[in-house]
Amino acid sequence: MMRADGHVVTNSSVARALRRRGLLLPQGFRADRKSWAVLRRKVFRDPPTERNRVWQTDFSEFETTNGGIWRICAVIDYATKYCLAVTVTPTARGTDALRCLHLAITEAQYQLRLDDLRSDRGVMDIIDAAETVIGQAPAPIAVVSDNGPCFRGQTFRTAFVGDDPLLRHVRTRVRSPQTNGVVERFFGTLKYEHLFRGYIGDGDALDMEVHRFRIIYNTIRPHQALADRTPKQAYLANTHPQKNLPTS
């Protein structure tokens, strides 16, 4: 366009000017996007059978007897159904979702005796622009959520930045809640098997009962889909405890 306007300019000068203003895509951008697209398809079409490959997160509302609507947030490991974290808050903002996600990371590292959860990740294929597999790289844990505003905001995105991110955000298709079914079933079980059976007067009582159920769900209640094991037994199966954390 500059040449059409009569300006004499080289391609390298234009490239430098665009780069200074952050207007150039990074080298290998298309290949990188193709690799992430393959990972996203595997999340939904080829569900993982190992822990820490896919997590699901969402909010669910609950109204207490004395009034007041509270939001329950949970993070569930897809393969083992282990509830890594659950919180009760008056709002469902990006900060609330991010706090629950950070608690899930801390819980996973504690249970596996790891300083860095990156030690327990899988791998993904690296694909070039011609869609040829040219190698493999560590695959971030796919965190699946719906398209709610708290998950689309800038605050929640901070969990997925960096050159070697631990997590990668994958949002479900619009009007497709079934693709986040594990965490949805957790909320259904929580409400119909526990919360609706008793008197929940206020937010403090709700928080206590939600965390009480999490213990029952993870360590006592067997799951038929897990060969009648508890989620904690499935999550810890074939682990190799490290020496960097004391055994509880």
C-alpha cells in the first residue's frame, strides 16, 4: 500500500515497523494453532483415560433456606472423577473461577507429592503447516469450561499464559453443555444426594456441607465407572510419591 502511494520502502523496514507495534504474528503461528486444534479435538473425540489430561470446571447456583443465592465452583479430573477443588462464593466472577483453579493445582500437587504438576503431564503432537507430525511436546492439562463470561474474561486467562503453560483453556461449543458432563453430574449428585436432603440455612452452612460431601465423594462413595473404586483411589493409582512433600 505504501508503494502504491509512491513511498520507497523495503520489506524488512515494514516488517520492523509492524513488529515494534505488535502487529506481526509470531513465527510458526499457523502450525501452533493447528497443534492446539488437534489437542482440542482429542479432548472431545478421544477422551483421556489418565489423570491430569483433562479437567472440567463450572459454577452451579444454590439458594439457601434463609434466602441468598450462592455459587458453587468445582474442578473435576475427567478420567478419575476426583474433585480437586470446590468453593462457595456469593459471585461467579473470573476471580472466583481462578481461585478454585489454583486450589485444584495445589491439591493435585499435594496428592501426587510434586513440586510442579508439569511432571505429570502427557504429550501432544507438533504439526507443521502441511499437517505433518514433526515431533512431540509436553501437553498442558486441558481445562474445559462453558462459555460463561467469567471464563471468557481477562482474569481467568491469566492461568494459561507463559512459554510453558501448565494449563490450556478449552471452551465447549455454544449450547453444548453435555461436553462438560462430568462436572455437571458432580453438581447433580451433590444437590440430590446431599444438599436437598437437609436444612441449609446460610452460606456458612452451605460451605461446610459442600466440603463435607467432597470428602464423601472422593474417599467413601464408590463409582461404577471406576470399577467400584473411589475417585481418590483412581487418582492415586500407579503414582510414584516424591520425597519433596511429607507423607500425611
